[in-house]
Amino acid sequence: MVVRLLHQAGVRSTHLHLASLASVGLCLSLWVRAKTVDQAQRGNAERRALFVGLWPPMIWLIGDALRERE
């Protein structure tokens, strides 16, 4: 269902693979930034980086499913 809707919207697998790689960069930048904040806010900043770190595999697999549809 999601893959069909993405295909109809004109999204290609390359777009999702690039978005997956970009989310890895975002996760790393959030993790580095978490090390620069004070101790009271560090836990929240690290949790944010870990949450974003869960995105790349999901986006990559959706891109693979979309490639099979193309």
C-alpha cells in the first residue's frame, strides 16, 4: 500500500536511498551535538539522536521494495 502510493506520487527508490543516507548524517550530527550540551539536557539529546538512528534501515527497505515495483 505505502509502496504503491509512493510509486504513484513519483518517488523513486534512489530518492529513498539518498534519504536513508541523509538520515545517517542527521543522526551523527545530533549525536555529536548531544555531547556539547550540558548534563541536564544530554539525555534528551541522545534519545533524539537514537530515535533518528532508527530511520535509515526502514527508509532503505522501503526504497528496496519500491525498486522491485519499478
